[in-house]
Amino acid sequence: MNDPAFHLHDLADTTVLAAVRRLQVLTGGAVRDDTPLVVAPDVNWEPPLRTDPRSFETWNEYMAYASRVVGRFHGQFKLKRFDYEHPVRLQPGTPRRLKRAYPVSVAYTDWGPADAPIVLCCGGVANVATRFHYLASDLHDRFRVICMDWLGRGRSAWLAAEADYSLATYTEQLRQMIVHLGRPVTLLGSSMGGSAAIDLIARHPQLVERLILNDVGPQIPARRRRRRAEAIARHYVFRTPSDLMRKVGASQKNDGPASDEIRFSLTFHQTRWSDEEGGRVYRHDTRAMQAYKAQAQKSLMQWRAWAKVDCRVLLIHGLLSDALLGSTIRRMSQGKQITILDIPETGHTPLLADRNQIATVRQWLDGELPDGARLSVLHAAQRDPYPGKPIPFAPASALR
């Protein structure tokens, strides 16, 4: 039922275009391809950046554009918080005499009707909750979509010590978030968020009804993890808009086709202005990135936890991904009827801002896709950059 994935960078150069053309939109069934894997994927490979990033001469120009981009979603959601309690057992570097459970404020966005089925979204190691704005906006008519900032990221508060940041901590944060919401959820995890989701379900299966894994499985190669860690475990200061757009443009090579607006939205929310630094800085605790770097020296292996996952699963796979490999997908599919959505021209991880991708996720949530199916969707036309009349602009309070 679940056929092996083919990777465009696994195929000979002359077959790549033909492979792309074979991808088609399906509403059910499976996409079959008998092309054998030719070589092991090169984890150092990256797709080329398709366009030059948008340029701004001044920060005033940058903020004017930000007001319009953020304005698309203004008023659609509420920014909320709850107090996570960091337990003593997850404070490995703290001297015993100083160990105490302590509260940490966790921020999340809340979209849709309060009594609707809950979809809880959590991103990767350096992501923020606003990464899911487009997905949440398209789904919140029928679902309550909760998008959470990890501890030390976005608008969530920071932990007391670098060693407190760990996969076990993120699993505990997920558990407390779901308990705070009061009922089981559909859990969507991108990259590290998916790793925490697998761990959570293995430990507390009653909290999760369905699982969406965005380009992540129970095994992530160490070489890939180390390369990612080296890029993020530093403190960056962007003193001009062009510096910021250039850096973020390079980091978005794997995101697949996306409009300037979507890329800008990610850029803006992932950074904040710092008077002390005289520029924009990433909206995260650098110690969290350094903790990840220390933990990324080995491959992540979660096969024992994966064996305990017994709920419905949608696996979203960037066909150019160097983190979710074909061999991992084949092993994941053994004995499980997982639904697989392949995303062309995209690496690790799909942004899930594309309307065709979101529509397919909605179909799966509505039970319209059979378990065990494998399908792909072509990229949708770009969204209207000026939704609504008049053009919505966000107030200054929404731009902090």
C-alpha cells in the first residue's frame, strides 16, 4: 500500500524533469512509481533559491510592508498564554540544592470556534508559532487551530539553564499544553515538533487522536542534524533590511515555491527589533540552539517509540528532503496504514502555506483520504497579495 518514495536528487539528471511531470493531483488512491533508487541522497545538497529576496532600503520601508503582511491575519486569532511548570527531573545541569520546579509562560495563537475539533501545531527547532498562520487561517472555519511557541522561542519565555532545553522538555511541554486545552487533539509536528509528538504519543497515547508528521520520521541522520545545528547555534544581528532578507533567503532554500509575502511573513515573525543591538535579532534563546547543537552529534532514533504509535497518521514528505529519507518511510510503513503526501520541489520542511497542500490536509482531517494512500499535489497559484477591501493593515501593537 505504501510504495517507496523516489527523491528527485536520487535520480539521474536526465530523469528529473520526467519525474516532476509524473506528479499529479489525486483525491484518493496512490501515486505509484517503479523507478528504483539510484544513489544514496546527498545530505549536503540544497535546491537553488528560485528568486532574489525582496529588498528594502530602510527599516521604515520594511515595517510598512510588515504592516500589510501581518494585516492579512489581524483579528482572526487570539494570542494566549498558559504557565508551563518545568519539573525538577528535566533540570540535569542544576545543582541539587537549587533544583525546584518553576513556571515558564508559553505563548500560543488560538484560531476558530472554541468547541471545534482541535489541531495543535508545533514547529521545528528554530520555528515560531506564526509559521502556521496560513494553515490556521484556511482551516479555522471548521477547526480550532492552536499554534504553540516552543519554550525559548517566539513569544514564549525562556528556561533557566541551557541544559533544560531537550527533547524530553518539549515532550513535557506538549503534554501540559494538551492538558491545558482540556481534551485530546490532532497533533501536527514539523521537524523537531514531530519528534516530540512521536515521543508524546508513545508515553501518553490517550492525549492524541490523530498525528500529522511534517517531513519527519523516527530516524534523522546525524550529518543532517549537525549541519542544521551549525547554522542556527549562533547569535545574529541584522542591522539593515538587506542583511536580514539575504540571510533568511538563504535559509529558505528548502521551503519550496513560495511568494515574497509568505517568505517575508516567516522572516518578520522569526525576528524582533533590539535597541541594544541596533537591528533585528532572532526571536529565540540562543542557548536553546546551542543545546540542540550539543544533542545533534548523533542520529535521532525513535523506532521503539514509533512502534507504539497506533493512531491515524498523515506523513507529509518534501521530495527533496535530506531529513526524511525513502528508507525511513519504507520502514515507517511496515505494519502501519499511514497516508503519505509527497510535496514536489520542496525539501525539509514544507511550509504548509500552499492552498493545495492545505486542502489535502483538510481532506485527511475530514476522513476523505483512505488510510495507506500515497498521493502528491501540484503547487497552487499564489495567493492574492491584497486580500479584502480596503487593504488590511496591522496596527503598531501587532508588529512588536
